[in-house]
Amino acid sequence: VGEHFGRTSDFVLATRYDGGSVRESNLGDQPLLVGTSFHNTALYEMLYMFLLFAILGGMVLLARRRGKELVPGTIAGIFVLYYGIVRFLSDSLRVNDERIAGLTGAQWMCIVMIPAGLWILWQVRPSLAEAQAEADEAAALEAEADGDGDEEAAPAEADGDDEAAEVEPVAEGSDDDAYDTAEPGTDKALSTAVPIGTTVDNASEDDEATVPGAEH
């Protein structure tokens, strides 16, 4: 990486310049010479971001192995707080960035990120956890109510089947049983129950006139 150089150092992770094209040809007030070792803040940022990824990934996997999920706001709060701290520290090593009141633009951003991360973890996260718990409880009660309703409906259906089974089928009778004979001395002249199929199919009016009145 040819930029974001820090001050000279013999730290174990320091980068030694062995020549070549770079975007920053000096380290602050001194020129970048071959063989000079310095803090490579871009390399440091890559390493601490890998560490953050491992931490957050491990938290997610551990929670899911336990059959749970992280409380909403946990990842966001940790990221904002963690990045605000480490970026502020790594930018303090840089020598070529413009500064305002002794701080780089990223450090001013970190001054806002650190309290924002704390606010997310200590204020937003608990409220989100409470809201999630209420939603889970409501979903559990609804599922329980649905289960009770299904259990009550099953015996009712079974009772209905038993009552239907107890009804005896009506025996099929003869055609004569389907007629109500006229009672003597009354005006009842025709049968009140005429079964389907007693009409003489394709009969003429003369033939039907020969049929007795009560059965006609």
C-alpha cells in the first residue's frame, strides 16, 4: 500500500521501504528513503477489521448454536464503538494527513462514533430487546390460542360424526306406501305424496283418463 504512512518505527509489523512507486514520497517532514521502516496504518486497519469480523462472526455463530439470535442492535453497537476506538488510535500514527486542531478528519468522526456506539449498546439495544421479547410473547400466545381452538374443534367434529352414525336409514318401501289414501267424508281427493316415476311415460290423454283419480 503506497499511502497512509505513519511515522518511522522499528515495530514488528512496521513496513520497510525497499524502493518503488508510492503515492506518498515523504514521512511528514523527512523524505522516504530506501531502507526506512515506518508504521503502515493501512495494514493495521486491515488486521483490526479482520479481528472485528472474527469477533462478530463468532458471536453470531455461538448464538445460533444455542438456538437464538443476537439482540437487535448488538452488531451495530459493537461495530460503531470498536471502529471508532481503533481508527482514532491508528490515525494518531499518520504523518501525512491534514489536521484540524491536531486531529485528522477521521479522528473527528471517531469522536462522534464512540459515544454513538455506547448509546446504541446501552440505550437502543435494551429497548429493541424488550420490543422483540414482547413480539415473541405475543406470537407464542397467538400460536397457543390457535392450538386450543383446533383441539376444541376436533371433539366437536367427532360428536357430529357419532350422531350421524346413530341415525337409522329409512327403509325403502313399495310404491303403495308412498300414497296417502283419502279419508272418507273429507275433501282430500288426491295423494299428498306422489313419488317420482309414477307418471305413465308417453301416455296419451285418453290413456291417462283411465287411471283412477286418486292415483292419477
